[in-house]
Amino acid sequence: MLRLLHSIPGLIAAVLVMLLAISGATLALNPTLERLQTPQPATAEVSVGQLAGRIASHLSGVEQIQRTPSGSVIVYHRQNGQGLASTVNPLTGEVLAPYAPSVFARWVKELHRSLFLGTSGHAVSALGALAMLLLTASGAVLLARRAGGWGKLLRPLRGNFSQRWHAEVGRLSLLGLLLSALSGLYLSASTFGLIADGSQAEPAFPTHQSSGPALPAASLPALQALDLKDLRELVYPDPGNPQDLYSLRTSAGEGYIDQASGALLAFKPYDAAHQAYAFIYQLHTGEGLWWLGLLLGACALGVPLMSTTGLWLWWRRRRADAPISDNSPAARADCVILVGSENNSTWGFARTLHQALVAAGLQVHSAAMNQVQHHYPKARQLLILSATHGDGDAPASASAFLRRLAQHPLPPELPFAVLGFGDRQFAQFCGFAERVHKALEASGARPLLPLEGINCQSTQAFQRWGQVLGSAMGLELDLHHQAPALPSHALELVESVTYGAQVQAPTRILRFKTPSDRAGQPLPPFQAGDLVGILPPGSTQPRLYSLASSNLDGVLEICVRKHPGGLCSGFLHELQAGAQIQAFIQPNPHFRPQQGAQPVILIGAGTGIGPLAGFIRGNRARQPMHLYWGGRHPASDFLYEPELKGYLADRRLTALRAAFSQVQDRGYVQDRLVADALAVRRLVEKGAQVLVCGSRDMAKGVMQALDEVLAPLNLSVITLKAQGRYREDVY
């Protein structure tokens, strides 16, 4: 529902909101431009009387002095019977330039306020401000859900840049757009008389004035006591009428000044309604607050960007909702696939599964989870593929699934399997998929497979799940999901170091450069902890490896263990120096140390040391880093041993605790953590971040060990994840 509330006003009012935003951004420049063109008084106060005296020495026939909120002083005067307007220097009273209001600025202001349509145009602009408020408020809620809560709005968002572009611009523009929309609605309401603006409260014209000759304006006590910063307008009396008065408008109120005595007469302060109106008008326009005008203008420029990207996201969702080929009707399907997706990436995996099942001879029906039916007469399996949105929430296409399931439970004889998609960096990893699995079990349905979770859309994990599913269904399923292609680069092997042959775990550290390095075309940007995708010959599916270097190191480095029958690992282990491969870089911004003085605990086993060694190599600021790592035998597969000793010597690495499983006093990395429980607790109390890399079984053991270690602090791994202090890269 919230997604519809966010998208429908955007689609309907996109042009209007963009028009208001662009015109508003243009007007927001005026206070800054005016400020730059106006000399500013020094810290010493300048009175209106002093200013009037300075102006009188340069101009005659002064009729009116105005001071704009940005500090410009405009004088209306007569010369040779002709009415003139001049901008003057408030420090000297000298004329800076003739004053003429900008025709363009007036045109843009009229466009912004009423679209040149008069009263009806003001109403349309008000609707545009209301649409902007709805879009901003609903977008803020959706953004908080995506980030995992309001407290995590400033943390990095998931997804590649094309997926984050809309949300990133919205996050930067959020507060400015809320302020502009709310203040714009207030001003519109005052325009239509729905809110009082205090403009009707004017002082009564005095009936008694002093007799005597008129004093020069510079000599009037009331003007000498008034600071220039408080002046808004001073209208001079008619020279031929000794009974006329000076009309004065200040930031505090309005009144009259006797031209003979210089006394302030009938001054009436502005009421609360007028003060509120003036304050909100200043917030909306930035007049008098040039820096706020620049910020509001920058935020307003985010509107056309978000409108464009929002329309693109809507079109992409519409395209993804196109019917799947060979999609059988639900009433005739042997197998039903229901999909819960937020940004449609889960639909790609569903299509791969759908096509594989059709190729195996089944009639398959695929639909969004919100389209679940209470009865599938011929279905023998129900397969649910669902992402999790934000902090365990339902994705867009599954928002009504649990409610519909509660109203119409599925028949218990229909076996089901749930596959979740998420990011292990979040405490609620596959949280919605877990809720779906429990709800189906509670309804009496029988699980075909245990609940499984796919981390960061891993195609390898999806392929393994497909093999288990095929076995349960009595089919041969090989799910080769092809993710959208990223730009590939040619890499040339320049160095390799071999470990582990003596313990039947051959492992190589491989370092690549681009063949064009000598031609001045270096490696593409990447950081340690990012992923490199390599497609071995004879395969249609790339293998992802965590990077142990950044492009600043001059090499692309990975650590690869050779697995029996492993197509990609076997290919990489056979490479000789000078051999070339094609690879692409996939950013992984959630898996890297946070900058600062807080300590970092690095935990890994086997080749999981690769990105951890990269983090240590890049620790030029000497942030405290403690490495816990597990291998098989120190004489054979102590990966990165020479480098780690060097890092200990130059203090890029604070401490190293290694465990080996094939020695007399054998142990695992989780054993080292338990043995160092007191030291680990102290590090966590100091705000330590924990980064874990390695196999899933190792990561599970590490979580159990850390829960035991942290129990005296009333903390757990789940708590650290919720705080963004526990990150994993597991496989």
C-alpha cells in the first residue's frame, strides 16, 4: 500500500512537481547572488539615521529607502523631475547601480507561485506541494525500511549503484524537500485565507503631530536608534506637506515618525501570526538566509533526478511483471512458483527455476505472492522464492501474502519449499522468508525442504539449492542463473604463490594486472572485500572470489583453493604466468572495515583470509586490527605468513591468533575466540567491529562461539549485526 502511495502521486504529478522544483531551485539562487553583490557592514552597528545622512550627501529628492532581507539597500528618488531607483552602498551611501527588478526572476516567481494562471494557478501549485509532501514522507518511510530502521538511514544501502541511485538522491534531499513542501503548503493556505498571516494589523494614522520645521532624516532620534539590520522600509513624507509623517516598517512592526520631533508615533508590533508567516516565508525562500537557499535549491534539484529514476524503476517493474513464457494456468499446473520481490531481482531467479522445471516436463505456474490462490487442483509442489525488504518486512509483491494465507490456508497435502534472498549483513537476514515458512507450517502444510537462504543473490548457492530440490522432486535440476552482465576486463597473471599441497588442500594466491598497464590503462577501481567474477572455459556461470587487494595496490589479488571437480578453481590453478582471463568487478561495500579509532576483529579460515589480508595491507592509519584465522598445518598452508609477520612488525596488524586442525594441539578458529574471551570482550566494549570471511560452517561456529563470549556483556551476534558491527562474507 505504501509503495502505491509513493508511486501513484509521482506518476500523476511528476511534471508539476518537477516544474515547481526547478523553478524553486532557480529562485533559491537569488539570495546568494544578491548577497554577493551587496557590501556588508562591519561588525559595528549602522543606524538608519546614519544611512539616511550618507544617502543625502549623494542623492537628492529621496522618497523611499528599502532594505531587502539579503541586505541590499534600494533608494527611490527624484532627479530633474524624473523618478529613479538606485542600489546604494550601505557603508557610504554611494550609488552602486541603477535598480531594475529582474524580469526573469519575476517571471520564474510567477511561474512558481501560480503557473501564470492566477488564483486557480495558486491552487494547482498547492496541489503540487501536497504531492511533494506525500512523495517525501512515503519515500522516507520506504527508505527507512530499506535501510533496516530509522536509526540506520545514514548507513550504506544495499545494491549496486543503479539500484541505489534513486534512494541515495532521496536520502540527500529528504530534509530539504520536507521543509519546502510543508512551508509551501503553509504559504498556500495563507494565500487562500485559511491561515492568518497578520497582514491586516496596521497602526492607525496619528491625529496629532509636532509643529515646527522638518528635521533632516539623519537627525531624527527614532532613526538614529534603529539598527539598519532591522529596517525593511522607510517612506519619506511629502516635502510640501508639513503634516505628513515618515512611514516606517521594521522587522518588529510598523509605525510613523514625526518629521519635526523625530519621535516614533503609533508603533504597532507584529502579532504572532505575522511573525510565524515571516519566519516560514524565510524558510521557504531562503531570503536573508542565503546558505539555506543554496541547500534548498540543491535539494530541489534532486526532484527531477528522482522523478526520472523513479519513472525508470516503475518501468523496470512493469517490464519485469511481463508474463513468463510457458506460464501454465494455475488450475493446470503441476508446480506453482510464487515470488516475493522488491526490485525484481528475485524474478530473475524465478524465471531460471521456471524454465528448468518446464524443460524437465512439468507444467509450471509462476506468479507474485500477492496472487496466491487458496486452491491449486493439480499442483504437487509449491515453491516460494522471496526477498526480505528492510528490517524483516515483506517485499512489494508479497505485502498481502500472509494476510491472504491466514484467510484461506493452503491444503496440507501440498508440499512446499521456501527459498529466501537477503543480505547476511542485516540482522533480519531472510526474515520475511522465515515468517512465510513458519506460517505455512502452522497452517498444517508439509515442508518439502528445510528453509534455505541465499546471501547477496549468490548464483552458486542457488545452483546448490536447485540440486537439493531436484533430488526431492525426483528430477535432474541444474539451475544456471545468469545474472545481468557487468563490464569485463582482461587480466594477466603476473605472480602466484602455492600453499597446501602437503595437506591435500592445494591453494594459490594469484595476482593479476591488466595487459594494458604498460599503455597507461590501469586496473578498474575496486577495494579489498569486493568481488571478482571469473567465467571459466566451458561454463555459463561465473564464480565469485573475494578480492585481497585494492586497485591502489597495483594488482588484483585472490586466494583460491582447488576443489575436486571444481571447474573454475581447477582452471585458475592451471594458469601459468602471462596467461590472460576475462573478469568483472562486483562491488561489496558492506564488507569492509569502518574507518576510525575503534578496533577491528578479523575472523576467517582457509582462503577466507584473502580479503582480511587486504584490509590489513590497506591499514595505513594503524587502526587496531586483531586477526583470528584457522588453517590445517603451519608448515604447509599458513597463508600469507610472510606478509602477516611484516604487518605485525609495522603495526598494521595488532595481533595474530592462528589455529591449525592437523597438529598435535589442534584447534579451530572458534576455539581461539573462546580462549581469548576476556580480550575479545574488551575489544567489543571499545566498539570493535567484527568481520568474518570463510565457509558457512565456519561462520556458524564463530557465531556460536561469540555468543558464548559476549553473554556476560548481555550482547550477542544478532545485537552486533543490528548495530552494523558484525559483517560476513561466507560461502
